[in-house]
Amino acid sequence: MKRCLFRALPVVILVALAVIAGTVLLTTRSLGPAVAARPAAVSATEASSVGSDISPAESVAASAGPSVVNVRVTGTAAGSFFGDQPYEGVGSGVIYSSDGYIITNAHVVTQNDKPADAVEVTFSTGDSVSAGIVATDAFTDIAVIKVDKTGLTPAVFATEGTPVIGEYAIAIGSPLDYSNSVTLGIVSGLGRSIENAGSTALVDLIQTDAAISPGNSGGALLDVEGRVIGINVAYIPPSTSGAENIGFAIPAATAAKTADELIANGHAGHAYLGINYMSVTSSLRQQYRLSRDSGVVVTGLDPQGPAWKAGLRQGDIITEMQGEELTSEADMILVLRGLRAGEQVPVIVDRDGQALDLTITVGERSTSTSTT
């Protein structure tokens, strides 16, 4: 008998810094941009080849720092007993195009889905300008804002491939309003999912141990080449979990795709299968008596979702999707990025050692789902 593979994460606090009525709160919450394919993973030796005491974050801070901005907002949050309350918030953003488009988190520029009344962007030079909110997307927690300024230096987004677990990761943002702060860590995991205190859930996240704090929301997570691999969005506070240095970022490919749709259409669409999953490993196979030691095992399903309706069940191991062999969750993520709502997707699953051919009709993701 297969044992349950799913374990819920502790409560996660999203990392924008806000002040409402004088009280500091941790909120739960290109058009032709520069993009780049993912390079091969860089070792610590290669990253520090210029000298053993040179941090791999040093050159990244110099090259990518000017593309990360401070985002300050003011507005009125809907209250209850005390009525509406004015607030001020601080987050971060990443320059997406030279003509003024900037990516940040939706929760940086909204409160309870209500847009901020005013947004101000401060560049690494110290110059500040007002910005308008182009559009927001609650599903991915991505927002695009626009400043009336040209000649900006856009960040390079690594939109092809996936990061490698164990590679260096550098976070740049405005924790506690300390603009352009830099922290160094590694990519700790891929394909993570977290549930917010609100109505949305975030999926397919990058996990990192680079320090992320309130105010880092919307800032950049970069590789040693200075490419954006993610947009920082959340962390698990030690005070509630006992764990340290568990932060999350939205993959660059997701952020860029969502930003392109927000800029072009004012909204973004999201394919939905209704599954949670993880890579099969030799140890996982032994622990849960699985039939193979590669592929992607289904750890949970939405009982009303497309995958369940197509016949997938918990414990199934997906070995192929859309004609692509799946050996790990990284392969799965790459396939999922290309799916569209309404598309018929052929999958092959291993169920207790027997291969099954199934077809999933891709759905449209709703705000309440916690599966992919």
C-alpha cells in the first residue's frame, strides 16, 4: 500500500513591508525584454576563479543592481471595526524594459485586491519618479508598473530551462527599506507550492536560502551570471516554523510570460491540471514502494480538476507528457509552461508497474487552487 506523500507547509508570510495607521505589518502577501537561455550550472570554483576571497555576489551586484528598484506605495486598506485605514508600503521591483516597464509583486501594489493610490519608484541612482499600475495577476502574484522614463537598464531574464539545485542564488531588493541590499545563497529546491493567508496559492516556485525579508517582495533572484532566475515573493518565518532561510521566488519564465500578457492584454491566462507532484528518486521509491526510480509522482489532486477527470490518481508516476519524457519535476515544469487552457495533452503514467495512456483537457486556473 502506498503511503501519503503530501505534507503541508507551515504558514507563509509574503514579504512586503507595510505600515498601516502607524503599525508595521508583514503583509501576507516587453515588450522585448532582455532574455537569455540558462547556462550550465556554475561551480563554486568557477564562480570564484578570480580569487578565493571574492564573493560570487560581487560582480552580480555591480551588473544587476542598477536594474533593481525600490517601490514605495500609499493607499487606503479596507478595515472592519475601525473602518478604512491609510497605509504605506515598501517593496522592490525589477526593470523589464528600457522604456519604463517594471515587474514587481501584485501584493506590493495592492491591498486586498485594491490597487494602491500612489506608487513611487526609486532607482539605484537615488532618483525617484511616480509610477502607474499597468495590471496585476493574483494567480502568480506578478504586477507590472510603468514609469514615464526611457533609457533604463533592463535586467536579463533567464526564461529557458530551469535553475540547478545547489547553484548560487543572489537576492537583491529593499528589505526593511534598505535599498539594493544583496544576499547570497543557493537554489534549495524547485517546483515548490505554498498557500497564502488569502484566497490564492502560488505554485512552481524556486526555493532559496538567500536571505529574504519584508521589503524584498518583487526584487530579483539572480544566478552568478547576473541573470534573473526568479522574482522574490515569500519566506517562511522562523518564529512560526522553527526553520531558517526558506524563501521562495517566482520563476523568471513565469514572471516574464505573465508580464508580457499583462502589458499586451491587461490580464494573464493560466493553464491548470489540478495536481501536486514531486520527482521520483531511488530513496523515494524504496520508502513508498514505488514501481520505478525516475519520473514525476502525483502526490495530490484536485478532485474536480482536469487530471482527476482524465483518470490520474495519487501515486501515479507520470513518465511522459505532450510527447516529452519526464525524469524529474524540472522536466514537468518545462512542459507545463507551454500548455494552454483547452489543449488536449497526452500523458503516459506508470500505475503499479503498468503503463496507462491518458489525455488531459487543460483547464483554466482559478484563484482558490493550490495545485498546478
